Amino acid sequence: MQNATENATVGAVAVPAFRTAPNRGDLTLKEWADAYMASYTGRSTPTGTLAMWVRELGSLRVVDITPDHVADVLERYAQEPVVKFAGRDPVSGERILRAHGRRAPATINRVRSVLSGVLTHAKKKRITPRGWTNPCREIAAEEMDNARTRFLTPEERDRLLKVARASAWPRMYLLVLMAITTGARRGELLALRYGDLDLERCTAHVRKSKNGTQRVCPLTAEVVAEIKRHGKAAPERLLFDSHRRPGKPMTVNKTFPDLVKAAQIEDFHFHDLRHTAASILAMKGATLLELADVLGHSTLDMVKRYAHLTVGHKAALVNRVMGGIA
């Protein structure tokens, strides 16, 4: 057991050693979590969430974790208020923390999925005995009724693009235009390098998306023209690089909200540009399958929120094809 634990904590994990150890069933969640993270290659590192599971269940053997253990932790987690850092007291300098209500169902589901992934990996690596069932699979997912579908009206879109053109940052207009016309996530756009662009074929290659896959985003003629307007650059240069931190992407956490305010738009975040892209496509007749493909979703679940926007197109289709049948 000592060798297995050492392998799990030094950062050069030899998982086969776990598989061949006669007492591999004695591995605790903490030991296996260390091993899992040492070989993790995903895009979004679940360090904080996994640390929470280790605090709660780390001393238990992986094979001893039950659905009740998981359900109890999730129930407590769901009831805890979300506390966020709100600055420092101007006099004492102490941190100011403010409560922001309960955690959303989608958050609970993500927390559950992190543990489920770790345990599924344990089963795949034969850390658990044959016939063992991942306890997370026996916990029903929370109904996600908190899906945000805010998108720009045509008037708001025009105002935002107009203000973006006048931004002090020369590439703000390009960033907003690409977000609206590609539906790509902020992180995906900010990670683009000139070598990822094929302006002849009008495409941008997203190397790794949120779900760990690659995809190609078509670029409109207007986007290509705007990219060309900024001139050529070395393939390794970021399209949206920071002028203050060379080699790092531009930070828009403050500049974009300021842009929205200047455009006199209420309750709008950068991610809502992705919803805007989806809404435009849906209202112009794109199917849910096409939306999922453009946005880079592996299933249709995440695009069902736009189903009501396709009603008009479907009604026109039915009337055009079926009209006159009586």
C-alpha cells in the first residue's frame, strides 16, 4: 500500500502499479484522487471540486463509497450559501465576503459529475472489483431550471457592435463580431492563434473546447475582412493578445461590461453572445441538431432551450409542404 500511495502523490503516477497491487481495493478516495489528477489531461481542471469530495469522503475506500454517502454530501452542498469575495475593508484591510444564495441545480450536477468521472476512471483501471457500480449513477440529476437564454435583440446587437467599433481596444469589435457569428465561447476565442485561422477557407480551428474536443468554426466574410484589416502575424501569436502582457490573451472581464453599459443594454454577459448566435440561427431555420453542431455540443440537451425559437420556421415548413392537403 505504501508504494501505491507514493506513486499517487509524487506527480509521476504509475497506474498499472495500482492495477497489479493485490490490495488495490484498499485505496482511499484521497489516494485515488491524487492519482487521477496526476494523469488528468482534460481542459477544465476540477481541482476545487475534487478537493471538496476528498475533504468529505477522502478517508473512505473507493469501493466503500455508497449512494447515501454521495447524496448526503450533495444535500449539504446544495444548502450551503454561495460566498464570494467582495473586496477588502478600506480601514482594516480584511476580506469582505458576501452570501449570494443557494447553489444552482446545474452546479450540483457538475459537482456530482466530477466525482462520477473519478470513480468511473477507477473502474476502468480495475481499481474496483467486477460488478461494482458507480454510486453516483444511482443519484438522480437535479432538474436544471436555471438555464439562461438572454440574447440580443436586433436593435441591441446594432448598438453593441457600434460601441465596440469605437472601443479603445482595437480588437474589441472583432471579438464581439466573432462571438455573435460563430457562437464560440469566450475562452475558445481568446485562445485562438493566427495559426488556427484559415482565411482562404474562412475557418477557425478551436484546438480544445470545453468538452475536450476540437472543432472548426466557419467565419463570415465580414469577420475575415476584419481579421485581415489588422494585418498578418506569426502563427503562434494570439489573435486577441494582451498589449500589457505579451503572449497572454486579453482580459475582458471589465472592458466588456463597460461596453454593454455604454450600449445601454441591461442584464447581459459575454456568454450571452453565444446565446445570441444560437437564437439567430434558430430563428433563421437551423435545426436543433445543426445548433448543437455549430455550438460544439455533443448532445441535444443543451440546445433544447432554443426549441421555441424554431416554431415559426417549422410552421412555415409544414404549411409550404403540407398546405393544400384536405
